[in-house]
Amino acid sequence: MTVINARGRRLKHWGAALVMVAPLLGMSGVAKAAPDGFAPATHPETAKLVDELVAKGLDRDRVTELMNQADYSQKVLDAMSRPAEGHLRWDQYRAIFMKQSRIEAGVKFIAEHRETFDRAQAEYGVPPEVIAAIIGVETFFGKHTGTHRVIDSLSTLAFDHPRRGKFFRGELAAFLQLTIEQGIDPLSIKGSYAGAMGYPQFIPTSYQAYAVDFDGDGVRDLWHNPVDAIGSVGNYFARHGWKAGAPVVSAADGPGTPPSSVTFNKTKKPYMSVSALEAAGVQVADDVAGNTQVIPLALDLKQGYRYAVGYDNFYVITRYNHSHMYAMAVDELSRAIKRRLEDGGAG
């Protein structure tokens, strides 16, 4: 899914779902010298992967041919290991995504695919503006889906990443399997340097698990088909527990410095009651029962903090990208798109 990394470094041309993917996958360390390539005849680990895919029903000659053409990419390993260059405050991070151009593009995207968004909401319970916000944050509605050939990125990471080779080996296998089975040329697919692809920036295993053929043409195409992308994001959220009609975030008020007795910004299921949070000095603006479990949020600004609480649906957004700032950006962009639609925007 895209990248500003966990400390806030902005990497252009991908949305924000990889925004935190690199550190979450433990991407660190220095690459070793470039290998000659990934040809199964000379690369034992590639040969093992080919055997595994053949056992799953893929054609040996086809898989071998593809791996013969996979190229090592030092740029991919460099991008994975590049350290953060400073920390983005919430107001800085928010400004990346809350631009009028992105809001207007989101309104237009919904208008162009209104029937699809309405159908996705009916089937999965996820509002159009939330699905649009995910795609808008990830790839600016399909404009920036990545420039790295996915087979090169995943082959390099599978066999030469110093820590997460096993993870990426699984992603490479999934990528080859899903593209070959769908009759798509794996050599033609480009994505992020971590192998995320298409409008919603799904990694291959997520593509296998959550992509849907939402237009009924027999192909789950997230690379070129916005209809399938819209349905797939809705399905992803539904499968992770999205609650139709339930809130995502409520504003809150708190002291100048976050109270030390509260653990803020953890991207796990709501873990603190409203009553306990208010006893610690953070007051929820909305009328919420005291026993409601929430995720306390303290977002650092140039001066002070902005407080909020996240609910179950906030947690669901963090299943797409394990960053509290990512989830807040998606929520704020979705609200802005919805307001613009209600004020008479396109559609």
C-alpha cells in the first residue's frame, strides 16, 4: 500500500498507504552486492520458488522465463533502508493530503463512478467518501501508482533484503500466481518499491485475499479498473470489521501536554474507556457513554497538541496502514469530500 515513512519522510509519487509500510515491515540494513540475476538455473532460491509455484499448478517454462527476466534493483533496497529525515508533525502531515486539488479530485472521482460507489456502500457498508479518501491518499485517484517494475522490486526484496526476505518471497509468489492466472503480463506491472499495486496500492497477498471483480467482467483488475478498485477497498474494510453508520473519530480537549497516565496513538483495537480518559483530563466533545472504548489520540502541532479519540472504524482504517496519522488523514479527507458534495460539488 505507499510512502512517507514512520518518521515522516515524504517519498513522492506514491500515496500514503506505504506511508508507514517500510518501517512496519522492518526494512532496515544495508544491501549486499548485486547478484548476477534471478535465473533459476543459477539461483538456487529462485529454483525452489519455481518448484513451489509449479506444485500449485503454474507452468514451469513460463515461471522460469519470467524469473530469467527479473532484474536486481539496488534502488529498491536503498529506498527500503533509507533512514527517516526528521519527524513530521500532524499539521505538516495533514497538509500533504488536505489540498483543495485532492478534495476536488475526490468529488469528481465519486461523480464519475457514483453508481459503483453507491453499490459498494450497499454491499459493504462503507460510505463513498471513505473509499474515495483511501484511493485519494494512496494514489491521487489512480494518477500515481508507482514507477518500479513489481517483479524486479519483489525479486530483489525476496532474495536480497537483509531481514524480510521471507515476507517478500511470499509476496513474489503471490504476484506471479495472480498475474499468470489472470492472463496479465507480470513484466508489465509497475508499482511502489515495496510491491504495492494499482489504484488502492494492494500488496499481492492482499490482492489475492480482498480484491473483487466488481464489474463482473471475470477479472479482478486493480491496475486499470476503478470499479474493481472501489469494490475491493469496500471489501477490505468490511472484512476487517467496518461498522456501517458508526463514527470514526470524535474531537476532544486536553491539557497543553498529554497526560503521562494515558497511552496515546496506539493502532490497536480501542483500549481505554471514555470515563478513564476524562478522569485523566481529556474531555471528549461528543456525547459518548463513559464505558465506550476508544483510541486516545494526541496529534503534535507546531504549538501544542490536538486531541481526538478513535472508535472501531478508526481501527479498521489502521488495518490498511498501521499509522494513526494515516487514519486521521483519511478521515479528514473523507469529511472534506463529503462536505464538498453536500455543498453542491459534482454529482
